[in-house]
Amino acid sequence: MKILGPLILVCFFFLGVFILANWNVLTAPTKLSLVAFSIEAPLGLLLLGIIIVFVALFAVYVVILRTTMLMDARHYARELKAQQQLAEKAEASRLSELRSQLDHEFAQLREATDQYQISFGAQVAGVEQALRNVIEDTTRSLSAYIGEIEDKLDRSLARPLSEK
């Protein structure tokens, strides 16, 4: 595409040189037939005029195409930007929704943990109380056994003294 512009300019340059070199032939009057009537005019200038009109029309056509392309590109760029913003908003919405869902889940986990902790504390308190009761019963039983042993010792120690 970058070589096309300079190539066209070189072609126009050679066309200009050709026209200048053959100006006398181009301006020579010739009898021209237009089907219904005939006129005498320079054929070369008439054809050159037609070529210039076609070149002008093609140039206008190219400018219109280029303008349309640029306008479409601008329109697509705006559309793309709008879609990108919409996607970013949707992503932000999904992230905030995910965050709120995670917060809700963590709150439920905290509540469940607190309930388990209270339940576990009550169970530990119950086990602790049962252990204390067992220790107290064991202590009483031990005390009773020790008391019996002391009684038996005292009796067995007291007999030998009275027997002597």
C-alpha cells in the first residue's frame, strides 16, 4: 500500500511528459462522428478530458471509500470500547457477588465454629465434672481404705502391747 501512492505519482508524471511531447498531435482538429451528427474537434484533448474526468471520479470514489472506512473504524472502536466497559462492569459485578458470597460462607463457618466451640465447651465441662466426681469418689474410697488399714494397724499394734 505504501508503494501505490508513489507509483501513481510516477505514472502521472510520465503521462504529463507524454502529453507535453505530443501536444501538437493532441490538439490537431479531427472530424468526429457522434452518430446523429459530426463535429470537428481535437480528438486528443477530448480523450484527455475524458481521462481527467475518470481520474477525478475515481479519486472522489477513493476518498469516499477511505472516509467510510475511517468512519466505520471509529464506530467499531466506540463499540469495542463500550463492550469492553460493559465486560469490565460485568466482571466487577461478578467479583463483588463472589466477595459477598464468600463473606456469607465465612459468616456461616464462624457461626458453626462458635456453636461447635460452645458444644465442645459444654462437653468438656461435663467430662470435667464427671472426672471430679470420680476423683472425689476415689479419694473417699481411698480415705476409707486407709482408715480401715490404720484401724487394723492400730488394733494389731495395740494387741501385742496388752498381751505383754
